Amino acid sequence: MNAVDQSREWGTADCLKWRHESFFEPLPSLAEDLAAGFLHVAKRYGNAAGNRWLARHAAELIEPEHVLRRFEIVTNDLRRAFAEIRRQGNTTIEGLKAGCVWLADVEKRLTVGSLNATHDDDALVDYAKAQALGVEEVRNKLIGSIASHNRRLRLGLLPPPRRLPRLNGETISAQARHMATLIARARNPLTPPAPSVPLMAVFQWERAPIMTIAVADEMALAQARERARVHGITPPSPKLQRAAQVSRLGCDKWWRRKLRRITGRRIEQVMREARRVHKRAGIYCSDLTVERRRSQKVRNRALLETIEAINQNDQTYTLAELAELGLANPDHRRAELMLRIRDTEVEAMRLGHVGLFFTVTAPSRFHPVLASSSQRNPKYDGSTPRDAQQHLQKLWAQVRASLARDGLGIYGIRVVEPHHDGTPHWHLLVWAKPDHVDAVTETLRSYAEAESPEELFDRFGQRTTARFKVERIDPKRGTAAGYVAKYISKNINGEQFSRAGVDGDHLDSYGHDLADSAPRIEAWAATWGIRQFQFLGLPSVTVWREVRRLTEQQQDELQAWEEATQPRASIARVLHQIRDAALGGHWDQFVRLMGGPNTPRKDQPIKPWSIPAFRTGAGDDDFSHATGEVNRSIVERGRYGDEIKVPKGLVVKDHKGRTAEYLTRLYRWDVRPKRGFSGVGGSDRGEAGSAWTCVTNCTDPGTGAGQSLIPRSLLTPKELTPEELEAQLQRYREWRASEHVRQEMEDADLEHRMIQAAVRRHKNAAPPEWQGVPEYFPDGI
């Protein structure tokens, strides 16, 4: 006989009914454990004590199956984690409470607004559209309300604003009589003026300005920002213009990006807490995250294949082909990184500097599992890999500030990679002067080991290198590139040339093949937004890449540019020297010509040159039908109204500080749907079937038949000052709170409910042959 059946032998019929209706039936999967606990207490202290025990402990429990059924994709993982948390409790009821608390928190985190984070991407896309539409609907309603206010103002239907004293009376009728008395006693045109005062002096003229659309933007923005916060999304920066913020919050693509990011991170964090991310399960990241990342890359690849770019020479490529030529190709990315590391070491050896290899690890509270057994870490505080990365970044900022105060310069590369449980740690390959090595090492050690120093010792009291490890690079044993080659390969694509005589050189530190580990690490970095590689104290790689655009094939264009701009000979000499080093693949010479390691950017001879993007078409003014604003500027604006800046070349400076610009972007690309593509926006329908553009071909509203029809000032309203905007907001709120507007809203609501009731009656009385025919007014109108 099970515990539930045995509990029926205790108490009266009402007592049995109370226990079953209050505890056993609402919590069927926990009923056996609760009944066992009840019996344990009842046998010792009686039925009443058992009932009190149930009422005290079962009130905090939830039915696990209700949560598990909501997230079918991760049901088995959640069920396994719940059972494990339950076993780890000191008592059965404590384990159940801990498991239910965790499941309730998981349900809250995996529900983003009303979106189930485990649903497919199609559901997420639809949800993003709904949120963007909701923001636009709120704004449109406000715009319609403001238009109604302005129309009534123009027709003289609104009373002028009056500064009236407080009206006496408890009822509306009493207040109306008081109002009539005040009006009767007030001065008016028929009131005899005081001596020597002209008659017109008694008139008070007060102009009520037209309410602008900025009021709608301000009020809609407040609601939209709150909508974003409800979903756990950080709203756009308040430093942006109001219109730019509203444009982002009203864009489904913006919502789609944010929702994909937050759902991916929450799912992965739940998997880490469920102990599904470690070397004995899904190493570095969960299998679900790897699959989501693979699907995303497939979508991106399919999109790039459907878009092509054509330049002024009629050369046409798909964006996928152009991506393979750049650093999106992992082979190119790995080759550039290894070249820069190898040549940096060559320059360091020429300067007589010493190489150091540091490994810095986050404290134990960031690790969900133990390194040795992969069991749950009791010190884990629920931190995400992003939290651990921010901890290490803060630590490194303190180290850099301390080194700067002490005049200690270092340069090199930082590599971020995950532990088997997804917690990041840093590898720092840096060079320093020989007399600075000890000071640099101690500075970094002191900050790395400042938190939780008790973790630095093992059970025998011996100091460990778990949090901080340093190796001095010995050129006799190997090069710096050899130290990091495996880390670079592991974090990009897993391909490298295995070193002869090194056993297991194709495996990572956990015995997994690098080719299998690399996609998981790439998915981990993409999910948590972690930058894997960063160089320190070295010249801008942007300058290196821009100089290398001027290949030998562009020699004629470079010569033509110099003939047209006539730069000084000293400036041209600097560019050509650095260009020769870059085209020859000599990063060490490039570093030397750029001023050497740790040279401030302002003192380097070349820096990138970016300018606003200019329009190339004629008559393509941006006209907003929502705001009436016309962008007559020649500067191109992006989707959210921001000015677009594009890189064009380099600014070269000689030894006297004189500068000249050099153009490196020699091709002008026009992006369009691929010819022959039959998908959405395709151009396989001939010239007449080309996709519509956002350009209006209508007559300029400011000109027509040689005469001005509409003043430009009416189409482009002025920017309100904060004081003017606050005054209009206050006036709008007072108008909406007025008695006649509130009555109109109540009448509209009553009419709406009457229409709904009529539709329901019509639907219920419909003949059988009309069944299944869609109604014009659905129930939720």
C-alpha cells in the first residue's frame, strides 16, 4: 500500500477530503512524498500535527509537471535537474522546496513577456512583429488624439484655458452654479472700464499653440521603453533623439534581434544550471545552443545567397561570395592572427623584450560544476558567463590602471576561451622590458587573487595555480606563436598543422577533437557576446587592412589620386613605406613604422578616415508621412534616422603633423536582390516587376508649376525645447482628463460593447448553412 492510501486511515472524512483537495490532487507528482511526510509526523504526534505539517510545508510547492509540459524541448533536462536538486536536500521536503523554487524561477526566465523562449524561430519572429505593432498602435492612437485636439482648436470648439479658483460644491450641478457665478461677476466687454482705461484693455488675448507630434513621441516612448523592460530588454540609449528611440522600439527587426539574444542566453543559462554543460555532457555549451547557432548560420547563409552586389565596373558577386573573401572566412581570420602574433614576437626579440604567458581564471562562484567530478558546485551563485567576463574585464581595467601609474608598458594578445562548464578564462600573451617582468607579474597576480584567497590553497595547504598561472617564454623551447597556436585554432575552426612528435596535438585539454570543439566554442562566444581575441598595445589593425586594399592592381588608381590631391612628398613617403610593409605581410615592420608598441593612437602616422554617407540618386528626399518632416540633406540616413558614416580611406601624417587623405575604398557597391531569385523581393519579373523602393516620385510639395504651393515650414516642424514640450504634455493631459473628452471615450466604449453583443447574438442565431463562414466582426474586436 502506498503512502497516499495509508494516509486515508488518519482523520475524519472532512479531514481526508481537505488533504486530498488541498494537497494531493493539486500536486499529483508530489503526493506520495507529501503523504509519506504526513504519515511520519502523524505516527509520532497525531493527525492534527500531520495536518499542520502539510499546511506549513506544502504551501510553497508547485506542481513540477505543469512547468515541464510548457517547455517540451528541455523537459527531460529539467526533470533530471529537479530530481538531482531534490536528492541534494537535507530532508525530502527541503529538497522538494528547493526544486520547486528553481523550477518556478526557470518558468519565469524562460517566459519572455508572453513568449515561450523554447519555441521555434517562426514564433519568435511573429512575436517580434506583434510587439513592434503594439508600439506603433499606441503612437498612432496618440497622434489621432492630438489631431482631434488640433481640429477642435482650429474650429473654436475648445474653451480658452482659464486660471480659475477651486470650485465649491460636492456635486457637478453645484460646481456648475459656482462656475456661472464666477463668470457673471468677471469683467467682460460690457463692464464699464475704470477711469482713463480704454475699452480694449479689458479684453485678454491668450493664444493656444497647435499641439505637435512630439507629444505623441514622448508619451509613446515612455510606454515603449516600459514594454522593453518587461521583456528584460535594455531600451535604446536615452541620449539618442526621441524619434530615433521610437523608430527602434517600433521596428520588428530590432525586437527580433533583442529577443533572439535574450532567449538564447536564458536557455543556455538554464542548461548550465541543469548540469547539461560540462565535459561529461555538452562541453562548453549545450547541444540545444549548438543546434540553434547552426540554424542561425544556415539562415544567414541563405540570405547572403539571395543578395548580390554590383560595382561601377559591372562586376557582380553574391554577398556570400564576398564574405568568403574577408575575415568571415575562418581560415583567413586564423592566418591573420598567427601572422600578427609571429611578427610581434619578431619585433619584441629585436627590442630585447621578454615574453610572458598568463592564465587568469574567475573565482569558484562563477562555476556551476566542480572541475574534477562535474558535480554541482555548492559555491555557485547563479552567475552567467557574461557576468564572469565582466568580472575579468573589471580586473583587467584595474591592472591596466596600475601599470599605467607605475609606467610599466606591455603589449600582446588576449584570448578568451571557455572552461568545460562554459565559464570564460583568459590567456594573455604579452611582452615587457626585462626589468619590468617581475613588477608586471606581481601586479596581475595581486588583482587576480584578491577575491576569495582561501580558494588558492589545496587541502594540504599548498598554494595552487588554479586562479593565476604564469609561464616565461623560453625561445629555446618554442616560439610564442607555438604557445597560442592551439588556443587560436580551438577558438576559430579547429584546423591546424599538428606538430610533429607531440602526442594528442589535435585534442583539447579535455580530450576532445579540436574540429568538434571549435563549433561549440564559436556558438558559446556568439550566444554570450564575448570577444575572443583582442590585441593590446599594438597599432590599429584597421589601418593595416585598409592599406592592404591598395594592392599592386590599384597602383594606377593610387597614382591618379596623388596627382589629383597633390599630397606633400613627406606624407606620400610615409604611406608608401607602410604600404610596402603591409603588402609584403611584414607586421613587424608595420609596427615599427607606426611608432612601435604602446605608441598612443594620436601619435601614430596613419589613422582611419570615415565620412558621412552621401546620396548618389537624384530626387530621393526622405519624406515622413507620420511626422511631415522632409530630409533635404545630402547625407544618407539609416533605418532609424541616424546619419550613416562609412570608412573611405586613411589620414596620413608626416613628422611635422601635416596630414592628407588617401582613398582606399575604390569600388562603389550597389546591393540588390539576386537576379533570377524568385523569393520575396526577387527581380525575376522583368523591369516592370522590380521591387518597390522607398523613394517617392510625387511632385515636390514645395514646388508646382513654378510656384510655391505649401510653405516648407509647415511640412517640417521646428524642434521643441524641453520647456515647450513639457507645457504641451501638461496641456494634453488636462485635455484628456476634461469632462467632455472623458464622456466621449465612455460613449465610444459603450458603443464598442454593444457592437460585440450584437455580433454574438448574430452568430448564435446564424442558420446551419452559415456555420464555418468567417464573421466580419470577430469576438475579440
